[in-house]
Amino acid sequence: MARKNYGTIESTADAAEALLSQGSLDEAEEAFRRLIAQTHVIDYEYDDWLRRLAEIYSQLRRGAEAGFIYLYLHWFDMARESFGSAASAGDRARIDDVEKRYAAAAGNYADAGMTAHAAVAYERAGRHEEAAAAWETLAKDAALRTRPYELALVHFNYGMAKSRIEEDSSAARRSLIDSQRRLEQVADDYETRGERERAFDCYQILLKLGRDSGQFENLAEGYINCIRVLKEDNLKFYVLQYYEDFIALALEHRELHAAATLYQEAADYSSRNALPYDVHYQGQAADAWVRCAHKHIDDGAPIELAENALLAAIGCYSNVGNYVAVRERFQELAALPLSEKHRARYARIARSYASATQVGGRAPALPDYLKQQNAYADIWFVDLLEWELAGDPLRVAASIVGDLRYPNGIRRRALVVILNVADAKARSAERTPQTLSAVAGMLGELQSYAALTPLERLYEHDSPLVRKAAVEALRYLYFKRSFSIIRRALEDEDGGVRDAAVLALGGLHFQHAFNPLASIYRENADAKVRAAALTSIGKIQSIEAGEFLIMTMRQEEGELRQVARVALAQLDNADMHPILTHYYEIETNARMREILAELIHRGRSQAALDNAAH
């Protein structure tokens, strides 16, 4: 198959060159456009095709298409020349932005009426006065009156810009307090609607607000809520990363009681989720409790606070087998100005540990390679830029094509979107259902979060053909937000759209898809929908997914029980064996005991094969 595909590409390239040499520019353009749809090929070959295609567009006097190709290649002067004097302010701004000429980009964005983009560009240029003015203008935009989240972001950005101009600005303080109130309300509304991922965005901004203002209370509220949402989505390593970052800031603020408590929470979470970091966190908690006790003593706090902190440290040291430290802490307790009875008791316990040793070696900590590089995105900018692009496929693709933060594969697919939309415009066919359906498919192939807003907009189209294509595209977009369209599509008046939603449902089986899939299964009465949800849950490979499938088998009969059984049999997770055994032991239904016994036996057989292979 690979050889056949190579031959197809090779023959298409030969045909494209032949058409170009014959002067058949329109046919050559189409052939080269087919070639660049092969976004997986090596760079030098792909870039060569792009250069040839740009030359064709120049000869066809289609400068915009050539300009976008040169923007992808980062040939900025060629891009400007190709766009020419007729280039829109938005196109000029995009080139300046990618070239990091942010002040020039801001001016062009402002001329294009893209105030949010202008404000962000001014921020990146360090032009805080102009940035604050742009945010203030945007806050008065009538389009934001029905957009509470985006309006909260504008107030936040205005406050931050004013604080950079004047550290103790009263205008900054008022705006930031207002944004905090708005974000808290919006987060509550999102959580009420079950959109936890959107609430998470609000909590991240509150976290940023607390970090920049130095207010530990705001910082704590942001982290606590972020960690809660991440736990609910079973994003284990994100949870631990947020714990570690929260702890570091607590230590920086000398909030030692909070740091010690957080270390213990991280240890408990690691233990419950079979992660090997619980001993490390317990040891860190013990040390933090000791520091907390010493701080209480130095601050002249009631001695009982120091006593309680040392006792908490002893509990942690005992949990990790550091009995030498246990003895030392009891000796320390015996020296505190406590009652004679308490001191004597602590001294007696310390003597009982006279021959104590430390058991166990160095405990593993969370390694750097498991920490996510994009755990904290500047969503206070990103979400406003997304809002201003308004789900226009061409503008969204244009924002990606030159941006090196995206992998080349995504940038290439964005360029494919641009050139195909431009081709449809040249034929006055850009608004036909056929064109929009094709665009929806290409947006799905972007496999980028940026594709969701255009697909949401396309789903609003009157044509079932377009709605169906928008829903089908979601099976490539592994984001919780994809389910917001799928839920609506499952109730669509058109049967083809509903079928597409079921198909997409079967393709979305990523770690934090469990909750939306389980919710759809519980809420939907259609057996086909429920079966698709169960099948996807089985592919998640988590303990939560396995337990859900077991409970489904116990509660359902007929086809759904069989779907759950098959999904459970395909779930490859060694931690499921004790859970299956537990349910087998408590099960009273004879048929269910047979099924569970079969699954246990299958798991043992697979484990034996795996061991033999190693």
C-alpha cells in the first residue's frame, strides 16, 4: 500500500510538472494542490511543491494564495510582495505578527477592526499604554454584552495592562476585582451546565491573578479548583504537576502548613492511583511539617501548634520507614515547654526508638519528562483571539499557517484549507453545501483545538449535508469540547446527522473523555448511541472505565451487556484483575459469575503470555 501511494504521488508530481511546462496553469495548479494535500511527505519535497505552486499563483494573478504559501515558508518579503497593495490590513498584520514585528502588527490589526488582536500585539510589543487603550475600547464593544466569559477576560487584561503602567493604579485594582467577580460567576455557571473544562479556564485565570497580585488566597482558590477539575477528568500527571507548582508557591509565601498539607494530599492521590510517588511526597510532607513547627516556635505562636506539626511530621516519617527521624522528632517534642506529663511521655517514646534505623531507599519523584510543557496557556489572550476570529475557517487557518508553535503537519493542513477555500471563491462556490462540507472535513484533519469553533459554526448551517460533515470531523478532535456538538447532533432532526454523531462518538476514546461518554450513556435512550459510548469507554483503558463496564454488565441485559462484556475483554489494564475478582466474590447472579470468571481467566492467560514474552 505504501509503495502504491508513493507511486501515486510520484506520478502526480510528474503530471503536474508536465502540465506546467505545457503552460496549462489551471490544470497544473489543481495537480500541485492535490500534491500538497499529502501533508506527510518530507520537508524538502513538500517545500519544492509549494514554491512551484506559488509561482503558478503569481502567473495566474492570484497573489493572496501565493502570499499564504510564502507565509508558511516564512519568506516574509515574498509574502508582502505577493499580497501586494491590495492586501487587507488583516493579511499585513498576520505577516508582521509571524515576523514578530508586533507594533506594526498591532497597527494593522487595529486598521482591520481586530481590536483584540491589536491589544495582544501591543502587549507583546511592550506598548502597555496602547494595549490598555485597546482593551478599554474592546470592553465597550456591544458584541461582548452577551459574552460574559470574554468580557471578564477583557476586564482582566485591561487591569493587568494598567498595572504594568502604574503599579498601584486604582483603575487596575478596580478592573481586576471586577474581573475576579465575573470569572467566579462564569465558572459557577459553567460548572452548573456541566462544562467543567470551561470552568477550568476561569480557575486558571484566577490562579494567574493570584500569582501576579501576590495574594495567596486567590492563588489557593485557583489551584484548588484546577486540581479538583483535573482529578475529575483523571488527568493524573497534570494533577501532580499542579500540586507541585502549588506547593512551590506555598513555600515561597512561607505558607508551610499549606505546603505540608498539599504534600500529603499529593501522596494520598499517588497512592490511590497506583503512582510510585507517594513515599516521596510523604517524606516531603514530613520535612515541611518540621519547618512549620520551627516557624511556629520562632513566631512565638502557641506551643500546641508546634506540637501538632511535629506529631504530623512523625506520622509521615513513620509512613515512609524513617524511624531515625521519628526518634529525633520525639526528642524534640520532649524538649518543648509542654506539661511535665507530655514531656515525659515523649521522652519515653523517643527512648523506645533508640535502636531505630531508616528502611527503604530513595523514593522516586515525579520526573520532568512527565510534566506537561503546556500546562499553563495564556488563555486570557488565546480565547479572545478565538472569539474575534468568529469561527471563520479561512481566518482561523490563516492564524495557524505561519505560526511555528504548531507542528508542520498542522500548518500544512491549514494551508490546504486556505487554498481550497480560495479555489472555491474563485469559482463563486465558497458558500455551497458541497464546499462547506469539504471544508469541515479538512478542519477535522487539522486535529487542532483551533478547528472547534469553525466546526461549531458550520454545525449551525441549514443544510444537513454540512451539519453531517461538521459532526464527522469531530472524530479526529480529541477534546472534551467536541462532545458539546455531538450531544446536540445526537438529537438532530436529520437521521444522517444523528448517524454521524454515533460514528464520531465511537472515535473519541481519550483519557478525559470518560465523564462525557458515561454521561451520554446514562442520559440517552437510544441503544445504538449507548453501545457506541460503551465501546469508546472500553478503549480508554482506565480503571474507571473498567468499573463502569462491570456495573453496566451487572445492570443491563441483552445487547448492551454483550457490548460491555466485549469492551471489558479488550481492556488491557493489569489493575483490573483484583477489581474483577472482588465483583466475582460478591456477585449473586449465576450468569454474571460465569462472565466474570471468564474475564478473570482471560486476564490471567494474557498476563502469563506477557510474562513469557519477557
